[in-house]
Amino acid sequence: MSRQLITTHGSYIEPSQSGLTHHLKQAEAEGFWLDITDPDAEDYEILAKVFGFHHLTIEDIEHKQQRPKLEEYSGYSFMVVFSAEWIRDKIAFLEHFIYLGRHYVVTVHDRKTASLEALREHIKADPSATQEQAAYLTYMVIDALVDDSFPLLERLDETIDQLQDDIIEKADPAMLATIYSLKHDVAELRRFLANQRDLFQRLITHSLDLHSSDMTVYWRDVQDHILRQYETVDSLRDLLTGAMDVYLSTVSNRLNVTMKTLTIIASLFLPLSFLTGFYGMNFAFLTGVMEPPYWTFAIGVGTMLGSLAVQVILFRRRGWL
């Protein structure tokens, strides 16, 4: 639980309720970014009483499980944006609730986000990065959240490539479960990105009223990043489908090789079974040649070996061996 406030002039503090009231009055002179992590009752009270945010937006933060969206209220807008991280070989989604004012931006989320932490340190070290504009500070925050997905997509691409290599080397049933899990996560990520793509299309238009027209080009830049991520996710989904096909083909080929081997072994034993049965029959006319002297036993063994040799030669000519 923490509150971090940065102004366009570089302040970096954990404000109290009275301090936030002061900064809000001075927002037109120096815009600010308030970041709230793991909000509690006091934070909800600040959002409601100090900023005057609508109670429906606060209920969304409390209940969570929202979808990416952009809602317009008097004097500000309310956004829900998702970022994605790679945690324990799975994709984890984190909701970010963002209030966009003309001279401030407020972000609320459950746990620390590395990209926002890095952005705070960057602004702290170089306050001029904000260009002393609240609107540009808002762009920096949202751009950091959106760009958070690029490392995830790169990691996911590498994981799928490695998975395909492992499948070709040795297909294992556990890999099938991994493919299904990744397909579910990628489908979920694609759904969020599709909604955020539409969200930023609306923001490009809405920013003309909320911010100056100069900010439109920055929102287009963010939307371009979203579109690139969306296209990458589509490609990854195709790669996972390909990995599934590779797995099924590999398992099928391995089964075919096994069945081929067993069939050849069974085929080789067919004449042996016939000859041993033939020589074992109790008909003197047919088997007298196998009676003493015992060297005639070699005739039976030679016949069996000859039949095996004929089969092996025939199988090789047919390409079965």
C-alpha cells in the first residue's frame, strides 16, 4: 500500500490527503501523476472526496474483473488498461485503473509494476523528460504500461520456438498440456489487446477535448504499439497451432514407425512358425527327412534361415527396411 506523486517539476513524495488537495489546486500550474498501489479505504476516500471521482468508477476499482474501457465523465475520463507479465512460465494480467484529467493523471493497481517504477525513477532523475506538460506526463505513463507487453511477447515467441524444437526432438504428453495452456493465455491476451485497440482509437478522438491537439500524435504512437502487439499475438497464435500440428504429426510418425517395426518382426516370424509347425507334424511321409541321422536337423534350420534371408532381401527391395 503506497501513494507516489510526481509533478512535472520533478517532486517525488508520498502525499497526505491535505497535500493532495494542495497539489490539485496547483495542478494547472504544475500537472502531476499520482500512483496508488494496493488501495485501502483511505485511498478510496481520497478518490471520492479530494478528486470527486464518480462512485461507479471507485466500485470498479474495488470489485475489479473489468474489461478494457474508456468512460467519459465531467472534467475527466476513466480508463481500464491491462498489462501482461511473464510469471512462472505463465502470462499474468494486471488491471490498471487510470483517471485522466486535463492537468493530472491518477493510476490505481493492486501490485507494483516494474515499468511504472522505472518511469518514476527516470522522471526523478530527469524532470525535464515530462516537458513540463501534464498531458505529456499522462502519455508517458500510458505508454509505459502499453510497452510492458513487448518483453512478454518476445519471451512467448522464444518459448514457442523452444517448444517446437523439443517436440521435434522428442514429443512428450506434457508438451500438449503446455500448448493448450499457452493457447488459452494467448487467446486471452488477444482479447484484451483487441479491446485496448478500440479504446485508444476512442482516446485519439477524445483527447482533442481533454488535451491539446498536439497530443493526438502521441496517442497515435501508443495505438501503433497496440496494433503491433495485436499482430504479434495473431502470429503467436498461428505458431501455437503449428506447434500442435507438429506434435500430432510427430506422435503419429512415431506410432507409424513402431507399428512398422512390429509388423516386420511379425512378418519375419510367420515362415518360422509355419516351418516349425510343418516339421513338427506327426506324418512320417512329410517329416521323414528330419529323422536320424541327426545332421538332417541342419536342413530344417537352413530352411528357416533361408526363408528369413529371402524376406529380408524382399523387404529391402520394397523399401520397407
